[in-house]
Amino acid sequence: MRALTWQGREDVRVETVPDPSIEDPTDIVVKVTTTGICGSDLHLYTVLGAYLDPGDVLGHEAMGTVVETGPEVRTLSPGDRVVVPFNISCGSCFMCDQGLHSQCETTQVHAHGKGAALFGYTKLYGQVPGGQAEYLRVPFGDTLPVKVPEGPPDERFVYLSDVLPTAWQAVEYADLPPGGSLTVLGLGPIGQMAARIALHRGARLVIGVDLVDARLARARTDGVHTLDLRQYDGALGDAVRDLTAGRGTDSVIDAVGMEAHGSTSASLAQKMTARLPDSLARPLMERAGIDSLTALHTGIDLVRRGGTLSVSGVYGGAVDPMPLLTMFDKQIQIRMGQANVRAWTDDILPLLTDDDPLGVEGFATHTVPLAQAPEAYARFQAKDDGMIKTLLVP
């Protein structure tokens, strides 16, 4: 089959690789019909190469049609249409029973002290072949895939793999009071969808912050009050407080993570580490890794006293400094973590109707053939051509 493979820093290629097959009686094999490029895929593209091997198949936002089932699969048959959550969870262990599917005890990657395995996402998370490919092996066929109806286009459902549950959890973790106010830092796919979900659920004011014109323009059309970060040199907090009676918003979502602008030293350290041999880069990242914390520190500034900071952006640092004095003094809550996809899909599915209240159809700004994935990665990294969300069609 054809699949997108990692070959080195900013070097991904579509190559021919072996077809997946049933390895466990509960596996299924899915013919991928649509798969997305995620912002966190760019971490693999630029930063986390020490945990990848040339030829690793990328991608964790896939849906398609079941073409083969293992002998113990009871709820799916060839021809069924499914979405594949990005975290690999069994659905029956202690953590899954708590709704913490991203911490699934059956697939935890103990060798690296990490939570549940992920599709297409490095040795740290199991090195499981991903979904930017023509076919995908999916374990736990009876409990992991989300069966969806025939008829509507793939874009109605494909975001159940990551974007929708990640954004939904970000809003849940933000603990927004009824009619409350929210700042969303970063208006990429997760930030855009989180803003839509918050407005759908009754937020009085949603403020969106970014520095990319296309992202700001799109959020404005959704009813978001946008602030262009380029216009506020150290005064973003004052601008938000001016909109909220001097307090700051009830909640803040950090949908940026480690790629925040504003820390030259952290960015330089990440780039230097990415160019080191794996044997040197891994221990450096695990013991001395540092992120650009501009977005996180900004969130702590913008949230009102007693408010909540929800972190959905991915961080990877081991020694990140935090302003604990300010956090304690402001009495803020912080919640974070990988989305527990299967905990939220039943809540989200009823919204994927023909009325489409979250605007999932048309959410992608670009749809391209899988063969053009390398060019799409480069454009997404450069934030070029108005690219916010890209879908690949094998």
C-alpha cells in the first residue's frame, strides 16, 4: 500500500509499505477513505525525530471502511463505516472505566513511562503505524472504532478521530460557567473548534487570539471576538481585561502548546536538539527539555482570579519553569492532557446532523490526495495559503 512515511527532519515521503494484516483476534483492517493532518504531526516533522525511525507511517486522524475483521470481532463487519480515535484504548480497563482512555492500562507504553499508545506517533507512544495511508490495522475492533452511518460525506465524521473530542474536552476542562467568558489562545483547528463548541454551549463572550490573518478572519465569521497578537506588545492581558470588567476571562484554553511564538531560546534549543544524533537527543529531551511557554504563561495572565486554565496544546518539556507564585496567588485551576476520545464521542455524535451546528462540513480549508502530503506538510508548517485544516484522500 501507499503511505506517508517519516524520513528525517522536515522530510516525509509517500512510499510503498507492507499492507497491514490481522495480528490479534480482535483486530480489524480499515480501508482509509479520509485522513487528516494534525498540528501535533508538525512536532514529528520538526522536533521529535529522536523517537522516530525512517519509514515510520504517520497520521492519527483516519476514517474509512472495514475490509477485514478478526475472528473475535462481533460488532463490525466488512463494509461498515468507522472513525478511528487517535488514542488506542481497550475500553474495559480501570482507566477506560474512569473515562481516561488516553491513560488506557492495556496499551500504556511502560518502556517510556507514557500513557496509552497512539496511532502514528513515535516510540514514546508505541510506534504504531498511522493512518495517513491506504489501509490501517485497528486493535479492539469491538470497542475502539466509532461506527457511523452511510450517506453523509466523510467530513461530517472524520473529526471524531481527534479535532472534535480534543476541542470538546478542552471546553469541558475549562469549566466555563453558564453565560461565561473564554479566551482561546491559538486559532488552529483545535482552537477554532473549541471556540465554536463554547459558543454552541452558551458562552457569552469568546475571545480568540492568534497572529495569522486567515485564522483570525475565520474565527470572526463564527462570532468570536478576535485579538491579533501582533498588535499587542506585552499588553494582551490589558486588552482582555478591558473586555471583561477588569478581571480577565472566566476560563482560558491554551490550544497552542510548545510551538508558541515568543521564546527565541526555547525555539533554538528545540531546533538544535532535533539535529543531534538520537543517542544524544533523547536523554537531553527527557532530562533537560524545555518548551516555549509563552502561551501557557499568557493564559495564566489572562484568566481571572479563581478561573480555570485548560491546556490542550501539546507540551514536551522536562524542566519547564512555571510561575507558581502567580498561580497560587490567583487561585487558578489547571486541567490538561491528551483527549480521552472515546469518553466524548457519544456526546458529540448527536451534533453531527444535517443541521451541522458545529460547522464540520467545510471545516477543512484544503483537501488533497495522499500523494501530495509532503507538500501539504510543508505548507501547513509555513502557515501558507490560508491552510488551517487539511484532509488527505488516499
